[in-house]
Amino acid sequence: MPEPLIPATVAFRPNGSPYSPLYGDIYHSVVGSVAQAQYVFLQGNGLPERWQRRPDFTVLETGFGMGINFLTTWAAWRADPSRSDRLHFVSVEKHPFCASDLRLTHAATIDDAAVAALSPTLADAWPDLTPGIHTLAFDDTRVTLTLIFGDAVSVLPTLQLRTDAFYLDGFAPARNPELWTPALFESLGRLASEGATFSTYTSAGEVKRALLHAGFEYKKVPGFGWKRAMLIGQYLPQ
């Protein structure tokens, strides 16, 4: 029987950044949540170009958090006339927000009109906080959000899907080490489609080593905001 979920707690630092008291880390840079999602995860994975004129495209995220990456990806997909026919976004979250706190954090932090417009739709569809898989459909089922409330370490080995882009978005490796291990990246490699890419805000040495061990090749590129560097790359097993 799965363990009961411990929901996320809403908290803000004096500069307005939402953070997790449980992990002692921020959910996004003070420079901006949507801008960070656009730079780190969409641009880092070559989107929207890589999904264009395809029948479907799948993103797998290792930490849903406030859902900004999903909303930003959905908004970009909507705005792209050459978008894929379908977008499937799969995200694992061990400590999900409740719907009311999701609304609160979005109202306090989203500064992009197109992304903000989608926030109430997500909050209205938000499931009860019970462990397991919750499938939400939007835009006449062309966009599917599969939320998995549980521990990624145990969830990822059970999944059956082919992933085109990985959003590696757990809290910092020093605060949330279980999301950055070779074993976890091996689970992701098993789910990777041909040409699958990844991006992540971090550039920590242990993450680089774990990625290489699991068959991912990385490149260090300039980070977002005040972050000096981040990692992007592909799954290219030998």
C-alpha cells in the first residue's frame, strides 16, 4: 500500500521567491518562473522546433512543483502553428500542492499573460491528493497531462512510454540527492526514444557523472539569470 502523500507547503522568501521549507530550496529563480522554463527547458530541449509537424511529442519531468514548466510548454505548443498533433506531458511529484495553493503560487509568480490564462484550467482540473496516476486532458484531448503523485525513485522503473524530452527539475542535488543518481538516470534512459534530449538547471559534478554513467551525453551552456551554467544533452548509449 502506498504511503500517504505529504503535500507541499506554500512559503515565500522576502524577495518573493516561492520555496520549499521541506527541502530548503526555491521552486524557481527570482528572475522569473516562466522565463526560466522557457530558457532552461524549452530552449534547452530545442522546443518548439523538435515537436513541429510530428504526430505526437512526449515530455517527461522529474518534479512537477508549481507546474510552471507544464503551463509554459502548453502555452508554447498552443502558440505554434506547426505544433505536433498531440502533446503528452508526464510528471512525477512526491509532494504536490493542493489546488488552492497552486492558484495562490501562480497568482503570485506568473508574469506571462498566455501562461497565466492556462493556470485556472489546470487548477480546476487538479486531482485529489492521492498517490498514483492522474490523467488530465485539455484542448479536446490533444494535450494530456499525466501526473504521478509518488516517489520518482520507485515510480520511474514502472513506467512504459517513449520520451522525446526530459525536464530534469528536482530540487538541487545537495537538497534532493535521490533525484540525481545513476540509477534514476538509468530508469530515464530506458524510457528514451531515439534522439531524446534533456535539460536541467543544475551543472553539479555528481549530476554530470551520473548522466554519463547512464548513457547521456551532456554539454555545459550558460545558465539562466545569475546561474553561471546549466546542462543540456542527449541520450546516446554506447
